Amino acid sequence: MRAQDSATPPSSIAVAEPATTPRTASAPPANTARSTARDATGSASASRPTAPGPSAGRGGTVLAGLGVVAFSLTFPGTAWGLESFGPWSLVALRSVLAALIAGAMLLAGRVPPPERRHWAGLAVVGGGVVVGFPLLTTLALQTSTTSHAAVVVGLLPLTTAALGALRTGERPSRTFWVAALAGAAVVIAFTVQQSGGALASGDLYLFGALLVCAAGYTEGGRLAREMPGWQVVGWALVLCLPLAVAGSLVALPLEPVHLNAHGVIGLVWVAAGSTFLGLYVWYRGMAAIGVARASQLQLAQPLLTLVWSFLLLGEEISAAAPVAAVAVLVCIAATQRAGRRAGRESRTVRS
């Protein structure tokens, strides 16, 4: 009720106003205290890591799956690229082109440099998936077919899951490990049978590529929980740019270049598709569903590579391919189901 509407004389009001006791800061209202307590509780709970919800898990699975499709074209793209460039030139040029794309996006987004504590992890990502894996697999493909090189991809999911358990503290269930081992066994048996059971001279390169790539995937998945996935890829590529430029300047004069359509398309794909776009969606998916679950989606990569090798390179595929494909899909479904069950249990415990 306003003062001018009251029956009390104005002079009385003037005398009564100074007598009003001011509210002290030492006794906040009950509502304010409860609100402050809720804010503190909310901020504390927000700082704790939480398991991804069902929708985030589905989206992460889709993103990681798109990464696998992009990676499955890497070996055929590399084989095409080797038609025009030597192995050292191809690896250096793909890194330079991918780094230029990443640098342009970082500049366009005005992204500040990562914190100092992230640079060591970015160096592991760069050394593993930007330099190490492309170089070693390219050298291997000089003497091995793409179908035989798929052996390394058959072992990669299991190796990545193991390193992820050691590095990030993930503890997949026993069902997950049984399904992962079964899927790896199917892929290895199929690809070895596809290559005639003989070990190629490039197998040492392939096993080395397996180790460095698993380390890069694991570290990149960990970093993608603290910074956007595309920035993980971008800064790892930028970090390797000086080495890539130096490698190009040394390799191009020493290795012959015979440009053709296949060679150019292969170079562009392994730079923009496999190295940048593929790693971008892969790390985003890995951050959403975890290193272990995402890595098992790669069980499908060797079979996809064989399909691309047949369509793009004319390599033959045995009649066992459909059987292996079904077996691998069953194993993938088992690992994803075990991962979702573990995620639900984790959310229940946290709540």
C-alpha cells in the first residue's frame, strides 16, 4: 500500500521512517541461504565428471562410426597416392595439407593456443596418428596389399582398448573383453586367410604402426574430454607442420613425381578425409562413449577396407567375407551393449 493512500498523517510517517531497523548483512534471508546452498551444490556437482546419457552415447557411436568409415578408405587412398608420389613425399604432403586446413579453421575460429599441460598429449597424438601411422603404413604398402595391411587394423581396437584402460582408467567389463578378443580373432583369421597365410616383409612396419596409432588414439580420446575434438586434431597437425614442411623439401627432390588423377585424389583424401575429417569425428565420438567402446567399432574397418579395395583397386575378396562380416558385427554389438550397461550402472551409482 502506498504512503499517500494511507490514513496515517504524513508527519507520522516521516517520524516512523528513521525508526525502521536496517537489515544486517550477517543474517541473510532463509531463501537466499537456501539458494546459495543450492548454487554451491550445483557447482560442485557440475565439476564432477558424469557418465554420458543415452542420447550422447548414441550420437557418440554415430560419430565414431563415421570416423571408421573415413579410416577404412585410408589404405586405398594411400595406394592411389603412391601412383604419383614416393612414400616419404606422400606422408609429408598429406601432413602439410591437413595442417593447412586445420590452421585455417583455428584462425577462422580465433581459437587460443592450448594450455601448457596439453602440449605433451598433443605431441603424442601428432607422433602417433599424424606422422607415425601414416609413414609406417605407407612404407608397408610398398610390399603389402591393402587386404594384408588390414591385419594391423584388426589388432588396433584391442590394443587401443588396453592402452585406454591403462591411460584413462576405464575398466570395461569381462563381457566386453571377451567380445573384443573374439572380434579381434575373427578379423585376424579372416585377413590372414585373405592374404594366403604368409607374412609380408612389411609386417614390422604394420606392427609398429599398430602401437603408435593406439597410443595416439588413446591420448586424443583423453584430450577430447577437455577440449573440442577438432581442436585436438588441429593443434596436433599444426604442431607437426614444421616437420612435415622439412620432410617435403627433402623428399620431393629425391623421389620421382608422376601426377595422375588417382594420385591427386588419393593425396587429397588421406589429407582432408582420413587425417582431418576422420580424426575430428573420431575423437568427438570417443570423448562421448569412451576409448574402449569407440575402439571396438574399428573391428569393422578391415572388412570395409576390403570392400573399398575391391571396388577401387580391383583386389579380390574371398567368399568368407560375408561370414566374417556377420561375426564381427555380432562382436561389435556385444561390446557396445556391455559398454552401455556399464554406463547405466555408473550413472546409477553417481546419482
